[in-house]
Amino acid sequence: MNLFRNLLVWILLAIIGAMAWHLLAQDPGYVLVRYRGWDYTTNLLWVSVAVVAGLLVLWLLWSLVALPLRAWRSRRERQSRERLGTGLEALHQGHYARAEKLLPQAAEDSDAAVARLAAARAAMARGDHAAARSHLDAIDASHALTRAIGRAELALAEDRPTDALVALDDPAAQPLSPRGLALRADALAASRQSAEAYALLGALRQQQALPEAVLAERERDWAALALAEAADGNALADRWETLPKPLRSEPRVVAAYADRAADLRWEEAATSSIENALDERWDETLANRYGRLPIERVEHREATARRWLQQHPGSPALLLTLARLARARGDWPQAQDHLQRAIAQGAGPDAWEELGDGYATAGDDSRARIAYANALRMQRGEPPAPFVEPAASLPPPL
């Protein structure tokens, strides 16, 4: 492309020169130069040749004078590029101190924002956040977006989401790039503004700021957090109704809605959300959560859980839920039976802890201690100790 452009320029110059020569050849003109009593006469053609020759001589002289300066500048730029490349390679290899030494030198020579940003990341990797902040502050104002992204990353690493939002809201950094938009959404979620983070999902997908799998995970997380952060019933209902239908069957999202509805004493909404989700797609965590809801409606929930048990007879979470509901209405023998079946089906430490609570309430401290010890063992990944139940059940707790 450069060769074609240079050739085109020379062709145009040749055409202009030929036209000028043709015009001057028809009428060379008359030029009189008088200086201190000297008269010199010539024609316009030779004056033009003399001017061009003089300009050419001046250009050659200037080139010779500027040659050392150009050579020095070229050497500095080459050294700067070498420092930048070596510094980035050192950063990639984990030589953070060496990278932080080379990269600022490259930035001083070429005013490269990328060198300052890389130096800040090297300082962050060393744990020196003060040095990282200094490198970011040294980035030129013409690279405001790069500086804002670096400051936001540092603020999020220090668990300062509000400062990250302040950095990204800098007017000079607008409009935000895909990376800046993703950081802003993370900062909103970290500052308990998950509903606003959720609202940015469309822009994040449009700009392909994150892989689709990551965006899908963030969508579930932010939807659940937005429901949990709802200030009142109206906000909770609005956020739940605006969610896409697939999200309203996601276990994490449903659990967040049910817990918040239970806190607001919306007992029917709390139970029906889990019931609808489990009828559509079975999930052990939701079945466990159904028995842990801090609400009444014990008989209704127990009847629903028994219906599910006919479809999922080997579900340890469902058996644990039935045990909790039986204990809630004071039927310890039935709760004990459900817990034994849940443990036989591979229930985790929650079942042993529930069994320990039941024995402790019934006054059987020795068996309660064994059950609690088994719960701790399972949390550490150890097998539970043998546990032999008595032939007859203990009387129900008072």
C-alpha cells in the first residue's frame, strides 16, 4: 500500500512539473533582481529551478543535522518496546518485581498506558496495592477508560465496590467498554444492588463482554440476590414476575424467593414457589429447603411431601424434610423413622444433626452426642461411627 501511494505521489508531481514546464516554455517571462547596485536578469524558468534546487539543498542539510537526533529517538523507542515486551513477558511468567521495574521505564519513554496498567497488575500480584494505585494514577488523562478499569479492578480486589462504581462512572471514561461494563455489573452486585446488575445483562450479552456460560451463571446469581435484597413485598413480587419462566424454576432463584417470602410472612407464596418448581423439575436442595422454611402450614407441607415421596421414595432430602415436619408437630417416633431412612439413603450431616436435636429434646443425651459427633465427622469427610437404635422408640419430647 505504501509503495502504491508513493508511486502515485511521484506521478502527480511529474504531471505538475510537465505542465509547469510547458507553460514556462511558451513564455519564460522576465525576472530582474537588483541588490546594492547589482542588476541580475533572468527568466522565470531558471528562477523556479533555482528555488527547487535551493529547497532541496536545505532539506539535505536539515536531514544531516537531524540524523543524530532521529537515531537517538529511534534507539529510545526500540529500547522502550523491548522493555515493554520483556516486562509483559515477566508479568506472564510471574516475575512481578522485575515486571514492575521494566514496565514503568517503558511508560516513561513512550507514555504507554498499557505499560502503566501492566505495572499496576504486577504490583497487585505482589500484594502491594499502594504501588498499584500509584501506577494507575500515573496513567495519562487521555486514557481515562483504561485508568478507570484499572482502578475498578483494584477497588473490587480490596472489597470496595462503591469506589469501583465511582471510578467507572467518571464522565471521561464514558462510554464504557465491554470490560468496564462487566466490572460495573460486578460492583453493583457486590454493593447489594443486584437488581441493577441484573438489568445490565442485555448490554453484556450484546457486547459479548463475557462467555455465555458465565453470563448464564451470573444471571442466576444476580436474580437470586435481587430477590433476597427486595425491600418489601411489592419489590419482591415485581422482581419475581419479571423473571423469565426458566429462571423461576432454578433451585437457587426459587430458594431465594421462598426465603424472602417467608421472611415477609407470605407463607402461601413461599410454599407454592417451591412446590411448582419441584413439580416441574426435581431437585434435592429444594426438597431440603421445603422442610426448613420458617413458616407454619405444617400439615399442608407434610401432605405435599408425602405425595412427592411416592414419586421419589429414595430421596434423602425429602425424608429429612418429612422428619423436620413430623418434629414440628411433635411426632418424634415418626421423625426418628424418617431420619433413619434418610441416613440409610445417604443423607449428609444435616440428618445426623436433626437426629441429635431430636434425641436432645427427648432427653437422651448419650445418643444425642453420638449423633452430633457423626454430623461433625461427615462434615470432615469421615465415615460416621456405628449407631445402634434402641428397639423401642423414646417417648415424644415435651
